[in-house]
Amino acid sequence: MQAFTAFAVNMFGPAGPMMIIAGLGVMLLLLAIPMFFASRSNPMDRLDAHAGRKALDDETRAVLRDKKKNEKLNKYAQFLEPQDAKELSDVRLKLLQAGYRTKDAVQLYYFSQFALGIGGLVIGVAYFMFVLDPAQATTQQTVMYTMGPGAAGYLFPKYWITKRVQTRQEEIESGFPDSLDMMLVCVEAGQSMDQSIVRVSNELRASYPSLADEFELVSHEMKAGKDKSVVLNDMGERCGVQDVMSFVTVLNQSQSFGTPISDALRVYAAEMRDKRVMRAEEKANKLPTKMTLTTMMLTVPPLLIILVGPSVVGIQKLGSLGSSVGQ
């Protein structure tokens, strides 16, 4: 390692080792790009050719990607999508919970990770080479300034999706009791469950757009002829909120046992109102504890300055007066 460092310094100067390592990394990246972009043959296509069949039904042809997607992104599907079905399903569910329902959402998510990671790495290396002094930088500083921006850029999409999921779930959780009350009013007024869902989605648009989008999607799927229990279960998975999942279970049980939906809605709406009040009380009870440290940091130091400051000034004056008298 010392011989390599000495050789690199003699050839390219103090930044020689970093330049050689960066060059090797770029070379490996260029060599790996064709491997990633190379389209792999589908095992089912080989099976078709061997058996002499031209096509299989959709259930037998198990592929992860839909070839009808964006053609530009589909060229790089091997690189922009996971090759495992479970990982693909988890990422798609996470994006659905964040509110991204487009057909290219998974590919765009992985593309943003790749682009931001490479962009951050390039910016970090350029900043280290042209702004800082590579000769005086330590190993820790070199790694931090070169690899840090790339890692931050790669992790930023994941952080953004996680925060968006949390924000969306909080919005749905806050507006769900109001939607149940409105749905109960619509059902008791004589509207069907489908009509009440459409009305609730229209009325909640201004206050809770995420929840309104979910109800609107449910109404469209019901109009398309999809089974109501499946539609409601899909809504519970997309929201990822326990209250919505419980609401879906209540509606499915009401439909299975033939009990009136208005009675189930009335009981569950009252429970949701009580739960919202308990959440508000919990936040109010946590507030004094959270404010204690802030109060101590912002109140105690100024108070000590006001009370002790004059005494300190007086003691300093007495000390200077005593020293002058002694002289």
C-alpha cells in the first residue's frame, strides 16, 4: 500500500491515489453499464420455443415488468427495477402509500436513487479536488467529502418517500372520523354505500385531499365492477392506517352477516370520535413534558443573567477598588 501511494504521488502529485481510485471506479462503472442494460431472455419464451407454442395465458406468464410501460424507461428495466417479485411488491406498496400511483413510479424511484447518487458523488469529488486542498486532507475528510454527498443523494428518495407516507397517513387519520360522520349522514338519508362514498370524496377534497383520493379511487373501482370487499381491502393496504383497516373489516363483516350498514357506521363513527378526542388529550398531556427543556433553556439563562449579573459587576468593581487602594 505504501509503494502504491508513493508511485501515485510521484506520478500525479499529492492527489494521485484519489485520482487513480476514482479512475478505476469510473472504469468499473462503464464496464458494468452494458451488463445492466443487456436484456435478459425470458425463461417462459425459451419454454415456448421448446414446446412449439406461440403464446401462454397471462397467469402462466409470470414476469415482473409490464412491457406496456414507458418505452424509454423500459430500455433500462433490468437496472431500474428489482429482480425479486417480493421486493418489487413492497416498493410498489410503499409508493402507493405515499400517493404515487403512476405505472412508472417504481422505475422513477430507482432512477432517482441512481441519478442523485452519481450526481452527489461527482459533486463531492469535484468539490474535494478543486475547492479543498487534497494534500492536507485526512483520510476521514477525503471519504466524507467524496462519498458523503453520493450516499446522501442515494438515500434522499427513500427519506422523501418515508416522510411523505407519514404525512399522508397522519392526514388520513385526522380526516377519517369526519368522513365516517358524513358517510353516516348520507346512508341514513337514503343513499347507497356507493353513492355516499362518491359524495364523501367530493366534500372532503378541500380539507383532506389524500383521503378524498382514496374514496374516489374506491368509487371508480366499484363502478368498474370490482368486488366491493376486494376494493375495500385494497384501500386499507394503500392507506396503511389501522383505523381504515378496522373500518374495512367492519364493512365486510356487515355485508357478510347482513346487518344494516347504518348501524355499523354509527357505532364505528362514535368510536372514531372518541379515539380522536383521546389522541388530542394525549398530545395535550405530552406538551408540558416537551416544553420543560425548552423553557429551561430559554428562561433560566436570562433569569440568571438578570439576577446574578449586577452582583458580579459589583464584585468586580470592589475587587478593582481594593487593588487600587492596596497600591
